[in-house]
Amino acid sequence: MCYANRLFRRIVLLCCALLAGPAFGEDGYELWLRYRQASPNVLQQYRSAVTHIVTNAASPTLAAAQRELERGLTGILGIDIPLREAPAAGAVVFGTPESSAIIAALELPLQEVGQEGYVLRSVAVHGRPAHVIAANSDIGVLYGVFHFLRLLQTEHSFEALDVASAPRIQIRILNHWDNLDRTVERGYAGQSLWDWHKLPDYLDPRYTDYARANASLGINGTVLTNVNANAIALTPMYLEKAAALADVFRPYGIRVYLTARFSAPIEIGGLDTADPLDPEVRRWWKQKTEEIYRYIPDFGGYLVKANSEGQPGPQDYGRSHADGANMLAEAVAPYGGIVMWRAFVYSDEEPEDRAKQAYNEFVPYDGKFHENVLVQVKNGPIDFQPREPFHPLFGAMPKTPLMMEFQITKEYLGFATHLVYLGPLFEEVLDADTYVKGKGSTVAKVIDGSLHGYARTGMAGVANIGTDRNWTGSHFDQANWYVFGRLAWDPYASTRDIAAEWARMTFSNDERFVATVVDMMMKSREAVVDYMTPLGLHHLMARGHHYGPGPWVEGGPRADWTSVYYHRATKEGIGFDRTATGSNAVAQYAPEVAKIFGNLKRVPDEYLLWFHHVPWDYKMKSGRTLWDELVHAYTRGVETVKEMRRTWDGLKDFVDAERHAQVAAFLAIQEKEAKWWRDACIAYFQTFSGRPIPEGYDPPEHSLEYYKSLEFPYAPGHH
Ligand code: BDP
């Protein structure tokens, strides 16, 4: 690089440093890939350990790896990191045995890390100290580069680097519920990132940054379109657009998938049926699929929501979910594609407890799906509530690969403004014991395939990403994208550790900051459970948009879209009896689990009203009556949010003013809304309990009529 160029680069770097320093604020665009200069504690060590990068741009993926290393190291070390052909002391060498003679010559345990894993090592190259980032494939190298940079970003000492890592789950995928008009179903972060109208000609640079961020977590797939699907997405005009996105994502190891509307053969194919056993229909899907692969040679496959919430599906023709899934599976099989068939189904007519329906519909088909079908199951049996017991299907389909569906976007947990770190929610589900093969049969072991020997494994997250400058609508919601990706790589990882890693990269490595903020994040999920739906309550959200409390919601098209269906409050008591005297949903769990959930004495407080209808004066473990406990829990939720606000206020010195202020403002909204939730629910349930507010607890601020009168016709995510 000539002198003028260098000078210019220094000036640019200086300006960036000035702009990015705490005084000036950041907008969150860079996510956890900020690559700010390391603190004086480690800077000298880093500068002497890393002096140059040995070039290797043999493929687009390796070129991306090289660019990321240059960008990351230059930022973190605060000096130019030159690219060189040959290694000297302090070299960073990256590649595969095929692309790098140096790596080929080293004896690295690459056989242990499979196709996507990597090895990071401190080694001697030509007698001089160096660091290698090695893998069996180019994408493994890119993942290794991100891991290497993460170590530096979190200020690890890496004198004797020795890491080997491989993903435990094969399909690590985001589900965008994005519509072609750029609205996002349950999206709280602006419009859809996909600017369909300008595609394929204009490729927004954000697409590349999106791919970088995902690759940094090991996410390797993205479903571009909403599960409430539009057949137009499968027409040539849109396939060309999807192909353009796929081209951008490919170097980052991300495959594109699309949602398949089951009635597409009618809507865009001109057929008069979509019956999966009709030869014409089968032919149509085969041809359509072949066409898609012409546009996108590495197309991942289809995600399907069928016969659920009014979506078309095989049952419209008297066929089964297996018939529908297998028809599509046959169409993608020649190309190595897969079908992710969602188990989020509940019938339009069935009067059965909604929590039981997916199990009832799917268990009879265990083992009947083609080998390239995965059944995608939400974490709980109802619908992404602040807390649900694990879905009983996880303990009931040993012959069918089940993949996890988590919701990263916080439809039922305060949208983008509430600070809720979802790590503990995800971890709770993954750690839950299904007992399907005896003790220790955790959900994590089901979905990573180790329990039943599934040949295919996957974890999906409903994305929280949009066009907001900070991507996710709030700074802390970035942590939910982050923790999803890290858990998809390793479902056994500690979400506390992941929170710490994220906080360091996103804000500050200062130990005082990290310890405090991680504690706050870890408490935040329990807080939202407390102030919205404590003690196993669920689905109390307002109708339609799900913004704010609506425990009084009743009537309308179907009972299981109301709150009263779920809480069943009467003068006598509250809760949904799912034991043998009620819907008997507990029987869908293994006997060991059913014995706990179904037993009033043994069920944890967290699930009490999920499984039991309990009198208001029932004596809780705490010694309080159920009514008092309910008031206590609601109040505790609000108190935790107040404490979170105080905590955040105390962290001003560690965070730039712009991001600090936004988080602070959002926490204020959260406190206001937490109180609203508490007061509205207490006012409402008091009309049944008929009991006074226990001593020392505030009465609701307003009357029940006031809370009921609030309307939010334009709340985001409404449809
Ligand atoms: C619910 C959402 C709805 C989705 C549905 C689904 O309210 O918007 O379409 O799930 O997962 O949580 O299909």
C-alpha cells in the first residue's frame, strides 16, 4: 500500500475511532462484529502475537474469510495488518489442506471436526510462532476465522491456542416470516430486509452484512418467506430474485429455502386440485422444483405450514401430513433438498385441547415420513408463550427427525422494546428431560440426533431481523439472534456464557460491566413470565396483535383464540386442568414426566396453572394462598424491571451515549408496560377471586373497565 493510501486509511480509522468512542455513540449496525481496538490489558500481547495474515483467497468463501480477518485484526489491533504470501513470526495462516500447503504439512486433528468444524492452533511454522485456522472445507475455515476473532474480541489470551469445534446440529436456520410486500409477520424491527422490488438488480450491501453476521454464528440456512405462504414466491420472477440473494449468501455458507404454499399448483399452476396423491399435482411439484434448482443450484428445500390456521394442506383432500410432506420430499430428493414440515397444527373444528392436537395428528405418522423430511416442532405445545412446558412430541417420535422451532422475535414477550434475553428460555427447553428412553433423554439429545440416531438434525429460529438500523429493533434483541445461533451450533452451551460473550463484543470487556449486565440479562426472562403470565398461565395477550394484556378476551371465531379458554378462571379457582380429570394432556408425556406435571403436589409452581385448575385459597409451597402468590409474582415481575432500570443507569460509563439512551428509554417503556400487565391482570382476576389485595401490595392503578377499553389498532405485527 503506498504512503498516501496508508495515510488516508489512518485518517479514516481515526475518524471512525472518534465517531465510535463512547462520547459519540453507535447505532448498533455492526452487531457483535464491531472489532474495536482491544484494551491496554491485552493490546501489546496481541500486537506481538499477530503480525500478518498469510493470504489464501482460493475461493469466494476463503476470500470472505481473508477480508474478515483483515477487517477484524486491523480493528482489534488498531494497526495495519499486512497480507503476505509467506509466513514469518506472528503469522495467521488459514485454509484447508487443499488450499494451504502449510496446513497440509501440519498434523492437525481435522478428521475430528467433520465438514463444517475447524481447528485453531498455535504452532511453529518454519520454526516461527504462528496461529492456524484450519478446516476440511472452506466454510469451516470461515467459521474458524470468526471464532478466532471472537477470542480476540472477548480478550482471551491465546498464547497456546488449541480449539477444535464442530456443530452438533446440521441445519441451523432462520425462518423469516417476511411477506413479498415487505411487511413482516410478528416483525418489530421495521420492514423485511428483502427489497423484492429492487431485486435482482440491486443488491443491498446489507445482504452481505446479514450473511456475515449469520456465518459468525454458524447459521447455514435461511427461509426467506413467511410460513403463511404466498405462491407467487415460486414464480420465475421471484425465483430470480431469490437466486440473487442466494448468490450473495453462498460464500458465507448460507443456503436459501422457501416456504411452499400447498395450494400453489392451483394458484400458479392452473390445476384444479392440490391433492398430494394426484399424479398431475405430483408432476407439477417436480417440475417446479426442477425449475427452482435451475435458478438456485444449492436450494435447500421447502418449509411448509399446512392445515393450520386456515392454510391449505393435504387434509383438504382427505390425505395426511405424511402424504403432503412425502410428495414434496420426492420432488427435492434428487437434488439433495429437504422438507421441513411444521407440526404447529391445530384443526379448525376439533374441540380438543389445543395443546394436544399436534401430538394427536403426528404421532400416528412416526416413521412414515421420507428420509429427507424433518418435522419442525415449536418448543412448547401452544405457541411461543413466555413459558411453556416442552412440547410432548419431543418425547414421542423416535423414528422421525424432529427439529426445534424457537421464536426469536418476541411476539408474546414484549415485542422489541422489552429487554428479555431468551437464552434461559431456550436452555430450559433443551435441558428438559422427555424420559423417552429413560432418564437423561433431554430435548437437546432428541434434536441433535444422538438419542434416536436421526440422520438429519435441525434447529430453526423465527427471525427478529428487519430494516431497523440496529437490525432487531433494539440493541438487546441482537443477543437473541446471537444466542439462537450459538445454541444451534451447540445446544449444550451455557446461555450465561453466551450472554457474557455477546455483551463483551457488543458493549464492553470491562469485568464490572460484563458481570452486571449478564446478571440482568439472565433475570430478564423470569421477569417477563412474572409480569405477564406467572405460575403457568398462558395466552393472556390481547387479541390479534398480542400487544399488552387481554385476559378478558372471549368470544370470536374460535374458543382457543381467546384468553378465557386458557385460564378458565371462575369464582372457585383458576387454571387449565390437563390431568386425567381434565383434558389429560399430561398423558402425552412419558409416565415419569406425567407423574410430576399431573400431580398437584409435585408440579413445579412454574407449570401449576398450565396443568391444574386450583382453588384461589390453595396453599402454595411458599405458604401463601394461590391468590396472594399470583399478586406476589406479578409484583415481583415489575420490581425486577425496576431493578433492571437501576442497573442499566449505573452502566453509563461503559456504553456509548446513543445506545445507552435507547436501552434506557426502552426499559422505561418496559416498566410502564409491566405495571400495566400486572395491574390489568390483577384487576381482572380479582373479579373471580373476590379476595383483597394482600397487605403491602399496591392495588391496580386503574379500574378494570379502563384496561379493557384500551385499543391499539395499529400495534406492530398486527394482521
Ligand atoms: C403464531 C403467530 C402467527 C403465525 C403462527 C405460526 O401468531 O402469526 O403465523 O404462529 O407459527 O405464533 O404459523
